[in-house]
Amino acid sequence: MKSLIKRNIYIVISFMLVIFGRYIPLPEGMNESAMSVVGIFAGVLLLWLTVAIDWPSILCIGALGLLPEIGFKTIFHNSFGSEVIVFLIFTFMCTYTLSETNFLNRCALYFITSSIAKKGPWKFVISFFVAVIFIGCFVSPTVLFVVFLPILEKINKILNLKKGDKIGNMLMIGLAFCVSVSAGMTPIAHVFSIMAMGFYNTATGLSIGYTQYMAFAIPVGIISTILLVLVFKFILRPDMSEIENIDVTILKKELKPMDRKEKLTLAIFTLVVALWILPSLLKDVFPIVMKISKMGTAMPPMLGVILYSILTFENKPLLNFTEGMKKGVQWPSIVMCAGTLAIGSAMTNPNIGLTKYIITELSPLLKDVSSLFLIFIFTAWACIQTNFSSNMVTVTVVTTVAIPIFQAIGNSISIPAMVSIIGMMSAYAFATPPAMPHIAMAIGSEWTDTGSMMKYGFIFMLITTVVTVFIGYPLASFLM
């Protein structure tokens, strides 16, 4: 009963902000439409954080559509009609098809049963984390965690580990953290970096390439993971002598040989990834490949879905389209993405004037602030907020505020580099159960607990922020 009353209070407050936000006394230089957008954003943000992520996103789109400067046709184009939405739907379906085969398990077992993994306990732990990072570059975080959780359960059983053991705790925390890190390393099947790129394109008309993003995000992820292992070794300090003679090759016996379905599925998924990455790599050698890039990011996964639906195995298509739409597409995330894209486009709409207001008001205040300080503030902001609230809300809020501020201070800070960093940091959610679904799932497994997750999550937040500021930003600004 109390929770229902609390829910209704949040809803009433949110609707008050959405409906009457325009009547809040205006700061000097801000017009009524800009205040309306601020009110809608504040109201919907409260609902996102306290009630739900799906229907409040629809409310957001509807409220913005009522603004005369925007209208419903424009807001539909900038939300559900966005290329980002199409990209996500088809990418979810492609990764679902791949996850329905044994390939992800096969790839994971390749790393943890390799000759390197057998050379010692720490080499095994590193091999396990490398497996998570590698596969996570191409698969959504929740799917990745669901794939690795049963594998880790079997490993713990083989090693005779019990819940509460330091080694079991380390492996579960490491799995959860590496899943989050991998989600920030590539835009492939990952929402947050794609959204950040979309906001940048909407605000500036310019684009950030997949290869440019990955060229800085992958090194940051690798360095951060190496430091995570050192944290485990010197702060958690598990007694690795308990698993001195580690060998989990017995798990490979459960795998069937790769069949034609798995080979076809992998070949098509490889083609999709190649169409995303190769144009920017080969543009100087074969300029004609840029025609592929001009088709947009949604074309490769759309082609993948078509091929999966056409090609058959044992008289059945590789992808049952209806099943893929039901089970593979994360619809609440799609709806929320549409809402955040809508609010992002409204906040940067020149007819609304909010961006102009931010630039006008903040330019005098920031002219003497060091670039390094601003880079640290926005990196830390994204990292902290994503660990306590929705990742999509984080990337929307921080990116939308950051772009006009960096535009205001001139060329001293690379805007595409900072936007990419915000997209990456929005995936770096480690410390609390609301951060990402798989963090709550890790705690629910009972191999770790909330206290351990928060302790090492906060340590890792600090590590990733420092690595990003002093290594990630210089690299990203050089590349972009």
C-alpha cells in the first residue's frame, strides 16, 4: 500500500512538472518553450528513476509533440523514426540469433581451456576475463552475463568453491565488471555509445565513426581490466593455492561439433560486423567502400536479419522473425531510447533556444576554467550517475549538457572525444544493483554481495575515470 501511495505521489509531481513547467519563473535569457522542455525532462526523469522506463518515455514524446516549435511529425522522426531505433531493433535480432547457437559458449570455453589458462590460477582468471571482454564487444551486456553465468557456476563446482569464498566472490565481481566494460568498448549491440553518437550528430551535423570510437575505447577497456586484476590480487587477495591445479577442459565435452547452422549464423554476423568497421578502415585504400558507410549504421544488421530469415537449416529459417521480435528485442529499452532521443533532440533544437541559453550563461563562467578540470568533471559525472540511475538517462543528460558547454568554450576541448567518453562511461556501471540488470543478477547469485560489489565498484569507478581522463581523452582527441 505504501509503495502504491509513493508511486502515485511521484506520478502527480511528474505531471505537474510536465504540464505546468512552462509557468515556472523564467531565468533571464530563457524563453517559455525552453522552460517547457526543462519541465518535461524533469518530470519524465523523475518517473524514469522511480516508476518505470517504458510508458514515461511515451509521455515524454507526447508532451514534446505538443510544443508548437517541435510538433508530432518532428518528434516522431527524432524518436521512433530515428535510425538509432532501427539499428537497435535489428542488432538485437542479430545477436539473439547468434546467442541461440553454441558459438558464444564455444568461444568462452576456448579461452578458459587454453594452454595459457592451465599455466596457473591467475592466468586462468585473466583468461576468463579476456573471454568475457572479447565476446562482450559484440553482444549486449544482459545476454553476455546470461551466457557466462552457467559457465561460471560449473567452474565453481569443478573447483569445489563455496558461496562466500574469496575466489568465487572475485570471479563473480570480475564477470559483472567485465560485462560492463565490454559494453563500453564498441558500439556493436550496445545502446549507450550509439545514443551519444546520435546526440552529437543531431547537435552538430557531424558523425563519429565506429573505428574512431573503438580505437580509443578498446585500449581504455583493456587497461582498466588489467588494473582490475591488480586490485583483486593486492586488495581482495584471495588464496589462489586453493585452485593451483586448475583444469576445466571437462566442460568442452558438453559441446557438440559446430554444425551448418552455427557456421552460417557466425558467417552472417561476421559480415554485419565487417560492414560496420571496414569502410572507415579501408576508405583511403578503396574510397568506394564509403558508399557502404553512407547507407548508415542500420543497414548492416537489417541485411543480417534478412539473410537470417532467408537461409534455412533443417527446413527452418536461421531466425524465426516473430520469435526474434518477441524474445530478442528488448522493447522497454527501445521505448526508453526513443524517449531519450526525443528529449535530447528537443533540448538541442535551435527553435527551443535551450542550447543558446546554456552557452550564453555559462561561457563567461567557464572561460578561465582549465580544460583538464572540465574533462574530469564530465567524465566523473557520467561514471557516478550511471552507477546510481539509468544508463540511458545518464548518456542523455550528460551529453545534452556537455555539447553546448564545450561549444561555448571553443576548440580547447574535443567535442567528439568527450561525447564518445560519455557514451563509454555510461556503460561503466559496476557499484549498485540499479546500475545495470546484470549487477543485480550477480548479487542475486549469492557468489558475491552488495557490500563487496559496492566496495570494488567504487574503487573501479575511480580507476576507470582516471584512465579515461589521462589516457582515453588524449587518444580520442587525437583520433577525432
